[in-house]
Amino acid sequence: MLRPSPLAALSRALLSAGLLSLVLLVASCAGAGKAAPTSVAVFVPGVVSGSPTYEELVQGVTKAVAAAKGATMKVIEAGYNQGEWKDRLAEVAASGQFGLVVTSNPALPEICAAVAKDFPSLRFFVADAWYPGNPAIHTVLYNQYEQAYLVGYLAGLVASRPLDGKEPHGMAGIVVAQRYPSFDTLIEPGFKAGLLAADPGARYDSRIVGNWYDATKAAELAKSLFASGADIILPIAGGAGQGVLSAARETGRHALWFDTSGYDLAPGVVLGSAIARQSRLVEERVGMILSGKGAALYGKAEIVGAAQGYVDFDESGAAYKALPPPILEAFAKELAAFRSGARAFPVKGL
């Protein structure tokens, strides 16, 4: 039997090793393309403290990261200056530290899309927003028409019946930070529809703060609404909403709350809270992404509402429970219809 020379054997060994290395390299690259991100940037367009929506955003990501092996997260507060958000997000992307950016704000998808052009490997999940078609971005929009309808319905019940020994004026209002698409097409129309469903003769008015943080101005605007006859006000104003609560307290009137439970913010003042289960949604979606099951989400935009449990109403507040029985009974029927799906208001993307 002829035996290969030592030189030929060595050549074949080197060739095999080279081919094996090449196969491993190709496999590694292919795996890298499908690998789930492990480092998450929580991009807060504002500050976390005092903003329940962003507090829930952070809570949701924290839970998802804790459940994912080897995952890490960092919270980046971008401040209130919207003009700086794109540059701040670009800095986050350019750091190369993160594979996924999680944020929440209707204005963020377009900013994410602009940044994604320069950083194509980065992925984004934006809650409380609508932006289909971009392969780097997944968005989920809450059905805020249903959410606003619920507090509008309660407002109509409150504004049409005596409360605390005072005769009602049949009026409710909103103090909003600024007008934006989801407010114009979902929140304000939903609130007005609920208000008129409860009291067809009810009146509605609104005031605009101009930013999301000026509580002093929001208080002044709320007082002007109360002076014009508003029995109850819903703030859609971020941190500025605290001014509405203080104005309601000072004038002996009442307020509603949106997105999170507001009863503890102003006991006896906040009569109802329509909530969006942001923490639950964010935990679920980020958990999918970190587990490697989220690739199909990118490019898709979804809308979730009351029937799925992501939009709801918090019945636990002492002030809510203390409302007159006719109000509680009427509202309980409406709420049950939403939860069961018997009453629903499907909406389209923005």
C-alpha cells in the first residue's frame, strides 16, 4: 500500500482546516444575521420621573430584560426639547452599544426611520405609535378612541348629575399639551363621543398648553375652563397635567386621568382613570424580540384596544367608588360592554 508523503498529508490537513474555518465563518455570519439583540436602549423623549407613561415603558423593558438570559438595558432621557431628539437618538445609535431601541411617543417613528438609514442593523420598537412598512421598526398603537370614550362617558355622567352637593353645569373639557395626530383623530373625538353618549346635551371645550411640562400654565388654563362652566377636565399634557390637578383641587372641581391610574396623584380629585397597559405590552413585545421570536414584527404596525385588554379603566380608586350609585351603575354597564367586545370602535392607523 502506498502511503502519502508527510508533505501531502500536511497539505490535505491544512486544506481541510481551511475549509472548516470557512464553513464556520459562514455559519457564524449567518447566525449573526438572525441573532436576537441582547442590549436594549430605552429612549425616553422627556424624563422618566413624573411621567407615568415612561415609567411604565421602563418597567416593561426591565421585566423583559430580567427574563432574558444575558440581556442588558440602559435608560436614556432625551429631555423635553423635541428638536434635539433626533440628534440624541443618532448618538445612541452611533455608540454601537445597542441592538434594539425601545421608546414610546407618536413622534418617534419618523425619527427612528431617519436614524435607521444610517444604522441599518439597529432595530426599533415604538409603543403608542403607528408606522407601518419600515423593516427596522415595529409599532403598536393603543385604540385611544375607546380609551377616551370611556373617560368621556364618565365625564358626561358626572356633568349631568349633582355631585358633592353642587349642581352640574353639563360641561367637560380637555387641557392638552399640543395638538397632534392621535389627539385630533382619536382622543378628542373619542372623548366627545363618550361625553355626548352619556349626556346628549353636554358641552365641550379645550385649552392648549403649548408644551408637555408647564404645569403653571396648565393650571391657569384649567381654571379658565372651570370658570367657563366645566365640571370635570381631562389633562392630556404629560408633566403639565399636574397643573390641572392642582387647579381642580383649588376650585373644588374634579379631573380625570389618562394612560395610567391617577387616583393617588390627587386623592378625591381624580374621579376616573382610563389606562393603557403599557408595561404589559412592552414586556411582551420586547420579550419576544429578546427571545429571537420578534423578527416577524418589524415592518408591522398594530392597533390594540379594550377587547384585548390593553385599553381599560381602573375601578380601584376611592373617589371613583364613592360616586353616586346611578353613575357607577351606568358606567359599569358601558365598561362591561367594552371589555366583552360587545361595544367596540375599530380605528384605522394614523
